[in-house]
Amino acid sequence: MLDGMDREVAPVAEDGRRRIARTDVLLADPRLSEAAGRLGRGVVKAAVVAAQRRARAGEIPPGAVADSAVAALPETASGLRPVVNATGVLLHTNLGRAPLSAAAREAALAACGATDVELDLATGARARRGRSALAALLERVPAAEAAHVVNNGAAALVLAATALAGGREIIVSRGEMVEIGDGFRIPELLAATGARLREVGTTNRTAPADYAEAAGDGTGFVLKVHPSNFRMTGFTREAGVAELAGLAELRERGVPVVADIGSGLLAPEPLLPDEPDASTSLANGAGLVTASGDKLLGGPQCGIILGRADLVRRLARHPLARALRVDKLTLAALEATLRGPRTPTDEALHADVRTLRDRAERLAATLRQDGVDARAVDSDAAVGGGGAPGVVLPSAAVSLPEPYAARLRRGAPAVMGRVEDGRCLLDLRAVPAARDADIAAAVRAASAAAGEL
């Protein structure tokens, strides 16, 4: 037996184990019985069995099994846990990118039951799936003649390649043969559709003439990819959408330009002048634009396709479109994102730095009163999600001792910060002000669990 904090806890003796209530008795506890109806019997039983195991190991008293099981129950039947994103990365891929607005969450909840997703209630006849969301897209991007939505950004590009260039060539710059994350590479993605890639130019320089020389009767389309997760500087040259759309060699053959803008911007954003947007790309002559809905647009994960009516129609009628279609929850959330109030992503992008600093000062001061080594510091945030590489967003953070990083991740709510120079930084740019109290409570809980309060 060891003294002090390192003292070992002996397992409960045999007679003590008899005092641990049976599983069926515990499941009859009103709190656990109610939870079983909400979360499912299997989830609750697992929490009970885990608490019984802890009691047998001497970690908790036999009489505390029910309380321990109740405390361990998840908020929902899903294994996913809500996380406060204090990393300073607005669109954190590992945290699900864009957080949905309250309007989008309410719309998705309303669509959980039976809904008129593919029905005209006035006539009782079948209607176009997701027509309200598509109409909302066209309202936001008047330059587009038609719209279509699939389940993610990569799927939008795959559908375009399959429908417009299956067995034909796609002309693309060598400098735009990018990897989009998690090992997925544009060349491999496109080759899997049956299209042939015709690479032009060099890694750092590709001129309009390179595309013109490569165009032929077998060309399906010219692809313009925004290399959103890296930057090239120095001796570089790229051809813009307007330059490509104006090439006589393409116009004579009816070869469209497909612009994969990635980030989901529907209109120019002054804070991100180098980030392409759908409206400008279409105005510059792109036949199709593909983008992600869960990035700067701030909506649910989906792939957005905008452009010429004849091209969009070919994609929407292709057999692959059925396999890539989105569900009713996504359509509802997307429409609410487009028509509703500002999204959390937009609010975070345009957050006032002075306000962020004031929040950090107040939060740090509150925590210091509890004996926590907390400081308000300046911080650098980023867009993330493969968007606006190199763009630094001035921010503010609460700086804590490094061990808090792991403690806060395991807390309830889980708070995800970042470790920098031996300190845990909780960047506030992507954190709504209403969550400051949750952060303070999480830090206090982490301190108490470590015996520091």
C-alpha cells in the first residue's frame, strides 16, 4: 500500500461485492429507466455494467453504482460528442468543419419526419427533389441558370467528370493536380471516373496557350482547380477562368470550363480576396462551378453544382446522380443556411478583434480568481477546411498550462484548444460568446479533477 496521492485502492472484498446491486435492479432505477427510453437499453446497460466493474475494482463504493452509471450516460445515443472549437481554425475538418446555424438545425429537425421533399402538396403529384433548396441557391447566385446538389464537394467533381468526360479527356494544369486531404488526389479521383487526364504546363507556370494547344475533338472539358490548401509564390503563372473561357479553340468545339472553387463562397468576400467565388467564376465564363457546402458557405456537408442549364441537366440525369444525391436533412439545412441569418462561420470570419480580446481578458480574469494560471494573449487564427491558405486572422486566446489541453478534451463539454510554446491556447474566434461560461466551467472542472482547486 502506498501513501498519499499514489495510494492503491484495494478491490472490493467478496462480501462487499454482494452489496453491488444486480443489473436488473439498477436498470429499474427511475433515472436509468427514463434514459433507456431515450437512449436505448443497450447504451444504458453498458453504462451500468461499467459502473459495476468500477465498484468491484474498488474505484467507487458499491452504493454509488447507480449514480456513476447516470453520470456516465451520453447526451445522445450517438457516439459523437459535441466539442467547443477553441483551436483557432474556423473550419476544422476533424471537428466536422462548419457548425450549423440555429436556423439550419431547426430546419433539419423539422425534416426528420415525413416531409414534402419530393412531393407537391398542392397537386399530390411527385415533384423535383429538393426544389426549395435549389431555388434558394439560384436566388443567391443569379449568374447560374441551374443548380444541383450532391453529397460532398468531391462527388460534385466526380459527377461532372463522369457525365461530361467519361472516356474523353479532361485538360488540367500540372500545377493544379492537388491532393485534397486524407490521401485523396484529384488525378486519381478523376481517373477513377473513366476520363483521361491531359496535363498541360508545368508545376509553377501554365499559360492559356497550353490549354489551347491541348484541345481537340476528344476533349470533354477544361478543369480549373483552385489549389485551396497551399500557395505557390515566385516565378508562377496560371490561367484564369476568363482567359480559358475566351479561348477560341475551346469555344469552337463547345468545350466548357469547369471551375472547382472548393471553398463554397457564392459571392466575393473582401476579407479573402484571393478566394474564388461562384458568382465571379460564372460571370467570367465558367460553364459549371463545383463547391462544398460545409466550408465558407457555412452549411451542411454537400457538393454544390451551379452553371449552364444544359450542363447541369446532363449531370442531374446521369445514373450516378442517384447514388450521390443528398438526404432530406441536408436539403433542409442547406436551404435554411442560404435563406436564414448569418452563419456561425460568417460571424467567426468577421469577428471584431477588440471584442475577442475583451472576452479573453474577462475569461482569464475570472479563472485567475479561481486560482488558475490563465492569461489573455493575442493569437493567430485560420480559415481551415482547405480554404484561404496563408491568410492569418488576428484573434485572442486564453493561455493555460499545457496539461489543460488533454484534460479539457476529456471534459464535458469537450473543449479543443491547441498547444503552442508549452501552453494550451483556447482561441475564441470560432467560439460563440455564449460559450464562454461553458469554457470557464470546463476549466474549473479540469482543475478540480486534477486537485488544483
